[in-house]
Amino acid sequence: MNNDQDLLEELTRQRDAIRADLAKIGAMRPGTLVPRFRKCGKPNCHCANDGSPGHGPSWALTWKVDGKTTARIIPEGPAVEYTKKHIEEFRRFRDLSRKLIEVNEKLCDTLLETSKAEADATAKKGASKAGSKRKSQKN
């Protein structure tokens, strides 16, 4: 086997492995989970003291929709852990998608180079040259 054929097989193996990993992606969502602390505004509350972070944390999931930040409050407890897993799964999906694109680009480039090399080799042999046909002259 030549180097191009070996490279094609390796890139195909990589592509198939990434596709298999993509098929295993579970529930996912884009965004960032951020803790928020707030002050209630009551003068006698502990949150009114200097240096107090306030009440919280309450958790907010933020993401972009049409260039604008959108937020959703996530209730404390298991929902926060689920949301963290969903965000991590989305990041894994995004990374695998990038890798799939990179491998496919390399695969396409290699296929183009291989096709060009085969076409050049065929042209050198003269297989692509069309013979000239003489038309008989009429008297």
C-alpha cells in the first residue's frame, strides 16, 4: 500500500471513531451555569452588612439567543448537578463536531490529491488523449 492509501484508511478510522462517540451523546444544552448572590434590601438582614455576599447562591443558566443573553434560574439541588452534566455533554458534542470537521477536511484533501495524482498518471500514459480522426475527402 502506498502512503496516500494508508492515510486515507487512518483518516477513515478516525472519522468512524468520532461518529461512534457522537452517537453516544446524551442530553445536552449550551450555556454557562453561574452562582448568583443577591441582597434583599432589608436593613436588618445579614446581607446588608458590609462584606456580606448576600443571599444565595441561586443558580442561573445563561446562553445566547440571536446575540442576546438569555437566563433561566435553575433550582438548588439535583437540578444544578443535572444542568452541569448537560453543559459538559454539550461541550463534548462541540469538541467532537470540531474534530469531525477537521478529519473530514483532511480526508477530502487527501482524496483530491489522490484523484489528481491518478489523473496525472493516466494523462502521462496517454490514455486521456483523444486520437485525431481524419475525415475522408470527397472528390
